[in-house]
Amino acid sequence: MQDKIRIGIVGYGNLGRGVELAVHRNPDMKLAAVFTRRDPKQLSLINKTVKVLPIGQAGKMTSEIDVMILCGGSVGDLPQYGPWFAARFNTVDSYDNHANIPEYYDRMNRAAAKNGKTSIISIGWDPGLFSFFRMLSEAVLPQGKSHTFWGRGVSQGHSAAIRRIPGVKNGIQYTIPNKEAIEQARSGEDSEMKTEDKHVRECYVVAEEGADKESIARQIKTMPHYFAGYKTHVTFITEEELKREHSGMPHGGFVICSGRTGEKEENRQLIEFTLKLDSNPEFTASVLTAYARAAYRLNRTKCFGARTILDVPPALISLSPPEELRSKLL
Amino acid sequence: MQDKIRIGIVGYGNLGRGVELAVHRNPDMKLAAVFTRRDPKQLSLINKTVKVLPIGQAGKMTSEIDVMILCGGSVGDLPQYGPWFAARFNTVDSYDNHANIPEYYDRMNRAAAKNGKTSIISIGWDPGLFSFFRMLSEAVLPQGKSHTFWGRGVSQGHSAAIRRIPGVKNGIQYTIPNKEAIEQARSGEDSEMKTEDKHVRECYVVAEEGADKESIARQIKTMPHYFAGYKTHVTFITEEELKREHSGMPHGGFVICSGRTGEKEENRQLIEFTLKLDSNPEFTASVLTAYARAAYRLNRTKCFGARTILDVPPALISLSPPEELRSKLL
């Protein structure tokens, strides 16, 4: 019997905790250690028997971990320590700074390839599953048009922007796909839709006592880059309502591709992929964990260097062996 | 500049014709020849300049074709000539006889591997894209439950069964997903749903003059294996109505996977993949054609033998090179 795949987690925020839960659901894996920049004593893992170590000790653990799942952020953490880990471990991460993916890929690829390791980058649902569906749709319907919609979900960046306005005590922002735009994408009749036509922004704001609510609402709606140009709704609520109704981390979205086939383009073909997630970090963690299995298998067959979701043969993420997939799932 | 991928088509029915159209939409491919068991003069291609040859001459064309797309049926054609082609050409096919896929895979794998060729089998949407989504969902949410729904679409087998009843002049059957079952799959609350609970069968029948319509309807609804156990609607129409309203070949369906995450399984995660196809054969042909690109590329990198959709790195089906995919699509 094959030993279990030994997983390490770097960074124990919402995503890292999601990975802990996901590893537990996968019978061929076990969690070997969690690495943190905080004081290890401050971390409260679900499984109390798992080692928690300072991130500085990771270098000593190379022979005890098969795949390291990097759960840090894409702005500070991953560009800083990603290549260091890629040189020492097989890794999976959710790097999502779209514009810098090519550069990050090159750095991770060099570090991993030189050291006989395998790194799968930018895994999750966008980038990740959604990237795969955009590519698939374009390959199958080359003259088709594909649209991505995000939401209904919490945008951390927009929520933070609201909270920076004077007089705002707390607030949260949901990005919501515009129903008419979805119908337009399905009909295949649009030519170009901007992100701001495709989404509505819903804000729930707790104002400080005596604050000018009209002014706050105006400042939100006209904020450049974040809200200006969007259809934005602002609702004032109490701190209690915020805690009670808005403490989850739901998200999701659609990739819709509509194309035409036929001698006279008379046939419409519609492909849709939808996610409705009660917990964004737990779902992202579930995808990362499945791809940790692929990183392990790729490395065992000497496929070294960096990969994205587009490079990985799908069967490598499955618990089931290829013969079973062919007989039961195909 | 790289030469175009030279495609051959074996069998020119609805699927073969769809491949001809799809090759035309892909700028890196050209159609080299069509092979048929009929008299070549009887075929009316869209592009009249393409060679049409008797299937017996295919063996002489090995150096003129990069990938052969096998467009025959899964009962008679593919098991008969698939391995012969796999030994001489890179191939793609839509073999869809689910129960016999493992055996067909083995035969194609042996023929292709021994001769340095690459064969991608069982491509299309089910088996094919739907197989991929079932596998993906189970890998990401191992304790989740995934359901496949087919339709609204024409079932050739059920339509033929109706037409065999005495007194029936013509008829067509649509498989339609049951809306309540879809909601149940989305809610994740079902444990087991049978295919007959998940689908409704809608029959449009042209009766011969003087035929006993009540008896026909009863014979349809009670027909074992085909209709018994299903909710079946029978509507009698005229031959003209049948021709006018029911001559298209629409199909589609859903793969819905609902699973739970969280320490107390408190978060529901829903993955849905939907196809709405005006033309089933043209869409299947579009998928086959995209995977012909992958067969060509796999063979160039000496990946010989048989593959399914689960074994092929997704980027291999794309027109765009990997760097472009990383910078634009990821």
C-alpha cells in the first residue's frame, strides 16, 4: 500500500484553515505540519496533534513533506517566499495577481526546475477553474465569445475602500452579476460588455453616530476605480446586523460562452460554468488540495518546473486510478 | 511558420459534416481528405475542392494526414475499424458505448502504442466534457454528490423505438431534465436519484390514418427499458408539424455537483456545468476538432498510445501558445 501524501501548509489564515479541512477529507493525504510567521502558540488548529512550526524551520523539513501548499497572499507573501519554497518542495499556490502571473511563473519555474521540484501555480477558481473554462470554450468555439461574471460575493478590496471613508465605522461590499448582462451573454448577441456593465455593487455600511449618511453614500458611489461607473446601492445597517447577516465569505460566478456553428452559423451553442460558494476560502482550499495530489504525481514522473491548471492532465487530481476513471466516470 | 495540421475525416454523416465545418473555423488546420464507405460521388461536401476517397484507400494516405477524425458510430464502425486506423494514423473519435470503453481503450492503446501513433478516444460532451466535470467535482469535493442530467434533446434510440410500434408513421422523442430533480441536486439534499426520476420523456407521434391513438400512447408509456417507469407525455401531430417543428438536433444537459465544507459541514459549495446546444453533432464535432490539435501535439512529443479527455493537458487543445494563455487567460 502506498503511503499517504504528506502535506505542509504555509500560512494559517482562512485559506490555510480551509486546506487543513480539505486534507482531512482526502483519504490519501495527511497533514504533516503547519508553518507560520506568527508565534506558533497563537495558532489554534482543528487537529491539535499537528505540528506548528515557525516558517524559518521549513528548510529542515524537506524530507518530511511531499507537497507544500502555500496559503499566503499574492501581494506580499508569495512573490517573496514562493521561489524559496519551490526550490525545496513541490508546491501548490493560489497566486492571483493576474497581471504578474507570467513573471511569477518564470521565477517559480526556474527555482523548481533547477532543483527537481514541481510547482503548480495560480490554482483556485479564478485564476484556476474559470481560466480552464475560458480556454476550453475558446478552443471548442473559436469564434465564440466568452464572458466571466463574478459574484454574488464579498470583495475584500471594495469593502476596505468603504471603511476608509470618514464617518464609516464598518462596511462590506458585494459584487453581484447584472442579470440583464448575463442574459445578453447567453444570447450571444453582445459584442463588448465592460466589467462595470456586467456587475452591480451592493454596499452595507455602518455609519458612526451623527455621521452624514447622504455624504457617505455619495462618496462611495463616486469613488474612482472602485465604484464610479458602476450601478452601486448603499444600505445603512447597524453593527449588529452586519455581524449577524454579513460575516460569511460567500462568492461564486459564471463563465458563459456563446458561439455559433453551421454552414450559415444558424446554430447557437451555449456553454456555462457556474459556482455558488458559501465559503470562498474553503472552496479555493479544496481545489488547492486536489492539485497537491497532481503536484506529487507529476514530480514522481519527473515532470519538473512550474505548471498551471492548463498544463496538468486532469486525471492527476483524482483519487481514482485511470482504469477506474475510464470504467466508471467516462 | 508551422504548416497547418492536415485533418482527415472518416465517415461523412452529421458528425463528419460538423467536423468539416469546425476544421474551417480553426486557422491552424486544413481538411486533407474525406473517406467514405459510400460511393464518393454521392457525397456533397461543403468545400467541393476537398478529396473524397473510398475508405479502402486510406492506407495509402498515411503521409498526407496528421490526424484522422473517426466519425463513425460506436456500435458498428469504431470497434470494427478504429484499431486499424489507430495503427496507421493519429486519431480522435467519439466512442460513446460507456460499458465497453475500457475494452475499446485497450484495443486502441495497443494499436497506437505499437506503431508510434496517438489516439484520443471518447471525445465529445458525454463522454467527454461531462466526464471531465464529473471527475473534477469529485476530486475537489470528495464527499460531494454529482448528478448528470441530459436534455432537452432528441434521443435517437427512443425515437426509433416509437417508430417500431404498429400504427406509428413517424415520431421523435425528447429527453427533458425534471426541474424538481435539478433543484434537488442543487440543494445537495438527495441521496440517490434514479435516471427515471431525473428525466421526463416527451414524444411527438404521427399516427397512420385510422390507427388507435390511445393504444399507441399506452404501448409507448409501458414499453420496458425505454419508457416504463418514466413520466412520459405523448402528443399526436401531423407529418407536416413534425418536419417543421422537429427537424433540428438540439441537445444539452447539466452536471451538478453539490458538496459541503467547513468544520461542521456548514458551507454548501455548488458546481454546475451546462450545455445548451442547437446542434448536437456540430458541437460534438467542434470538441473532436479541438482534440485533434492535442493528438497532433502529443504525437510530436512522442506521447504514444491511447488517451481520454482526462489524460490530456488542457492547453494542448488551444490555438494559443502557453505563454499567451498565461498572460491573457489565466
